[in-house]
Amino acid sequence: MKLVYNVEDKPSRNHLIVFAFQQVLAIMAATIAVPMIIGNGMDSSAALFGAGVGTLVYVLFTQKKSPVFLGSSFAFIGSMSAAFAGAVSVQAGYTGLIIGATFAGLVYVVLALMVRAVGVHWVNRLMPPVVIGPTVAIIGLSLAGNAVGDLQTSSLTGEPTQWAVLCGLIALLTTMIVSTYGKTNAKLIPFILGILAGYIAAAILTFIGTSTGNTAMQIINFAPVTALWENGVTLSTFFSVPKFTFLTAAKGFSEIDAGYIGTIAVAYIPVAFVVFAEHIADHKNISTIIERDLLDDPGLHRTLLGDGVGSIVGAFFGGCANTTYGESVACVAITKNASVATIIMAAFECIIISFLAPFVAFISSIPSCVMGGVCMALYGFIAVSGLKMIQRLDFELNRNVFVVSTILISGIGGLSLTFGKITITSVACALILGILVNTILRGDEDAKDRQNKY
């Protein structure tokens, strides 16, 4: 893939701000969704701040060589819920969020030390292209239901409507047309233009629907915007300080005991090992896009340290354990902009936006159907990136067919396992099964060489 901006390149200042904002939009929906799902007063602005700070930590540890953004991890939703469920108060639950993210981050630190000691070759042997390729594809395909569900849904009524589908398709088609036929600068911001086109269409339909009393045409929920001046125009209309997790957690620290800490450890640590597998898949994927093996340089130990420590720091502010985002990787692939400077600027923009009430309100008002349309392109690119990894494999070998088919069918079918409060996601289950099948069916050296041949 020929990149417009390579890892070390730095776009001009004005372009950099716009390109970075596109990354922000790509990761925004998922990042703020996690605290909204968990509830208990968690603040989406704080999660956005935490994602920005966590990403800066990641960039620091990876020596500015990996163009990936960190955001709130969906894998830890069950763990976060367990932190509140097992706490004697909401404040203690916030303390549990930070303790849990610390446990998860320390798992990454330990794994990083192990990789540093024994090298990364075992990872390539355990997860060759025949395993990692379809697993990356599953990361995208497993999100297909979310994208299509959002595409059909009105943000105002929460009900499916054909008008929502229309707005989502306008966003999708605009994104694809701009990315394919746009001029150089436009091709670098297809998601911004796609979201704007979809938002304008949704605003027009919402205005018509409100004027005519047609509920189905009312797509946008402007409540986050109108709430800014409900009590008059004050400083808080323009500026607000996020509700940082550590401030609430400090009030609950005295309410936790050893039993609760043990509960948090059991809820978070096993999930960290699951996310470790997705960490490798994401970095294998971005490595193929930028045509550099990030597991060698800066090294898997550095990406793990960046992810782990970044997650701890991010949770300290926003409560959410962070992880590398497939949406960010897909954004790099589609725009062909792998500039780490863009990622750094996106992190700073997240931090700044978290304090600017109008920006947070506007972004919160973007209809789910519009984001669903754009995410169809993002998630699709993740899936295609994985399939590209296996296009040169020899499928005359039954082993390759069985490994890939096992991963795809179990992943698309949604196979997951739950042990108490711990859930092994469909992506993790697919990867584990793929590793087992590949290991069991590994044949002679000639077959192995043909399997890994590109």
C-alpha cells in the first residue's frame, strides 16, 4: 500500500488538525459508549480525556513508531460492571475501576518483560498468517451487527426507520466516493465529509419531520446541544471540567477491603490475557498497512508496555481500561495517512475537546445512523485487511482450510464462553480455536513453509 503520509511524516499544521479530528471521529463513538453503557455517573468527557492521555503514553513507549489510537475497551465492560456490583458504594466502585485497570495493565507489563526476555519469534510461530489473518477479519465482521443496527436507528426515537437508513447510506456513499474519486486533500478526510453529509441530511429530515409531525423522519436528538443553554448562557455553556475518576475514587478508597480487591483481580486479569490476543492482531494488521513489522521495531514488548501503562493512566482519569482501536487502524488504511504526528494531535484534541462543552454536545448529537454508515466502511476495511493476509496462502492444504474456516465460522457465529463474571469474547474464542487447530494439524516442514509463504 502506497502511503500518502508515512509514519515519520508530519502534515502541515492546518492539515494536521483536520486529519487528527478525523481520527477523533473514528474512535469517538466507541470511546464514549463504554461509560454510557456502564452508567453509575461515569462521564464520557472523562473517558475521552483518558483516551487522549493514554494514547500519548502509548506513543511515548512505542518511540513514535506505531500510528494507533487507544480508546475505551469493550472487552472490560463485564469487569467494570463487576467493580460496581461488588462495591459497597458507587465511590468504592470508582476505586475498583482504577484498581482493575492497574491489574490489567500489570498483566501487559509482565507479558512485555517475558517478550523482552525470550523474543517475539514464538508469537509468529503460534500465530502465523493463517491464524492471525482470519482473526483480524473477525474483529471487523464481529462488529457488523453493531454498524447495521446503528444504521437503521433514529437517535431521537431509538426506533428503526427507513429515513435513518437513508442518512446512514448517504454518509457511507459520501465516504466511499470521496475516498475513491476525491482530490488529494479530500481523500485524506473521507470520514469527516461523510459524517457531515449524513448529519446535514439528518438535520433536514428532522426539521421536516418536526414541522409535519412525522416522527419517523425525526433522526437527530438535539438534547445534548439544547441542554447547554437551558439554564441560560453561563461559563459552563462553553467550558466544563470532566468528572475525573480519581476524584470520586479517592472518596471510596477507605471502603474497599482485601475481598473486594480479589474480586476485582478475578474480573480484570483473565480479560487482560484475552485482550492481549487482540493487541497482537491489531499490531499485525497495522504492520501490513505500513509495511513495517511493529512486533520487531519498536518491538512487541514496547507496544505492550504502551498499551498497559496507557490503559492504567487512561483509567485513572476516565475509568475505562483502554486498548488499541481497530477503527483507528482502519482509518489509517483508508486514508493512507500513517503519520504518528496525526495520532499525537488527535490525542491532544481529545484532551481539549473533553473540556469544551459545545464540541462534546455536537459530537454526542451525531446520529447513530450516520456513525453506523461510516462504521460500515471502517469495520469492512478491518475485515478486508485480515483477508488480505491470507490471500497468498496455499489452500490446497487442508490444514489451512480447516484453520481459516474454524476461525471464521466460530467468530461469525458469535461463539463465546462465560465463566462467572468473565466472558471470553467471540474474537478471543476464534483465535484460541485457530491456534489449537493449527498446532494440532501442523505437519512436516515443507507443508509449514508452504503455509507461511507469501
